[in-house]
Amino acid sequence: MEIELPPMDDYMIIAFENGRTPLRRCVDGKWSDYTLGPGDLTLLTRAQKSDWSWTETVDVSHVYLKADLVESIAQEVFEREVADISLKDVLRAKDPGISRCMAVIREEAGNQSLGGPLIAEAAARELSVRLLRTYADTGFVTSERFGHLPPAVAKRIVDFVNDSIQDKISYEHAAAITGLGTWSFMRKFKRTFGLSFHSFVLNQRVERALHLLSTSDRPLKAIAVDCGFYDQPHMNRVFKKLKGATPATFRRD
């Protein structure tokens, strides 16, 4: 059998489970060939066209890792902003750690047991680390390229926070608006605004509370809800930390 795979968005790992077959693969114009059987693994990087050819029937399982997941884990591991990650051209590997992670993902994806998605996610994170250790080439962004968020993007984030001030606001959602990975977003956000995203959101909540205290006679409990605080005591603590006085004191003055 012969197939041509177009470039994929995800990293692909194949585990051979039953049967043996000669396998040929062409990546970037270079052919490799091995006979693969149970316990063998094949890796394919993302965004890479490939041609495959094999002759015998085999049972295999596939795991696809999202680029955002691998990038975010790489940035946690290396503590640097990642520019690019490519899996090495490995047609045949034996790696018990990776095989075990794939088995866990396969098992949890195939049943409805309590906590299955959490177990599968943990296995996918471990799998990503193992790939980064041994089978990946990682390029890093130089310090000159960290940069700031473009003004239009920064404005979108500010508008998003202000429009959602009553709700729970996650940095993951904010990062998705920019099209950046979460780690890259957090770095660029802090460079742009001079404080973390979490601190920025708290500041905006306090500023909204300040406005409502000045322009309305709404109860403090209602203002806390309107500004997205957990409750009135939470608003009191944050407000006093940032403004030096409680909301009640500010209103009296």
C-alpha cells in the first residue's frame, strides 16, 4: 500500500501493536526504510508532507499532539520563548516511556471512566516532555524578538477584559484572542502593560468598582458581583491593597 500524507497541523506518533511489515517513508526528499513490528514507534513532525509505502497488514494506533500543547510545555521546560519545534525524522524507535504514555491515552480515550480526560491530558503532557528530551529540535526566540503586543491587539485585550469584567476571565481565552500560545501571550502582555495579566484584571475590576462607588448608590455586595469579585470581602481586600482604603471608607470620604 502507498499513501501520500499532506502536511498536518499536529505532531503524529504511531505505535505498532500487531503484525510486522517493511515500511518505507519519504520526508523532505529523503527515503528511510525499516521492518517494524510490535513495540516499535514512528514519529512525524507537523507541517511536513510525507510519502509512505508498506506491504503487510499491521495494527497500529496513532496519537496526535496539538502544536499549542507541545509549544506551551516546551516553554515551561526550557523557560524560554519557543520559535519552532520539529520532531526528528525517526521511522523506527523503541521507547518504553513513550509507548506507556500512548497506551494510557488510548485506554482513557476509549472509555468513560471518572477522570479519564484528566489522566489522558497528563499522559499527553508527559509524552510531550519525552519527545522534547530525545526526539525534537527546538528553536528559540531571541530576546530582541520577544517584543510587545501590537497596539490594535492590546486594545482588543483591554476591551475583552472590560466587557467581561463581571465574569471569570482566563488568560487562556485572552491568549486565544491574540492567536498566541499562552506562554508567549503572558510574556508579551507583561512587556506591553508592565504587569501580569492577573494583576491587570484585578486593577480593572477595582477601577470599575471605583467608578460605581462614585456614580451610584448600589450596595457594596452588588458592586462586588458587578465587578467580578468572588464576594464583598474579596473586593474589600483587593480594593484596600490597591487603593489604601476599603470601598466603604472610599464611599464615605
